[in-house]
Amino acid sequence: MTKKINGGKNGLADWFGRLTRISLVLLGYRADNVLQFQADQRLQVDGDVGPKTRAAMHTALVALTPGEAARPEVNVAR
């Protein structure tokens, strides 16, 4: 989808940055507090929002809605 809309990975880093900040706020953290989120999730605390951190954010966001994680059509990103 990104390739069709943006012609490739143009703006992908910006999109990940925005998604990270929004996710952190929804999870009760400051928008710039990746390190605390990683520590709370027992991830490597390096401030890098890589695949493991994004997967942990996704799991935490899905868990915010009661019953959502149990729905068969909801797949947690890994």
C-alpha cells in the first residue's frame, strides 16, 4: 500500500515515528518515553523502536479493548 501511495518507502520513517508517539500516549506514556515502555515490557532498553518494540506496542494496544485479543480475526503483529 505504501509503495502505491508514496512511490516506495517515502515517508515510512515519519509514519513509524508518528505511530510510535500516538501509541505511547494511548498506553499512558509520554510521547517521547520509548525507554520507559521498553523497560516496562522487559525489552532491550535502547530507545530504538524496532520490530520487537512495535509488536509489544501492538499487543498492549489490543489489550486496551476488553475481549479484542480473544477475537479470532485479531492477529498480534510479531
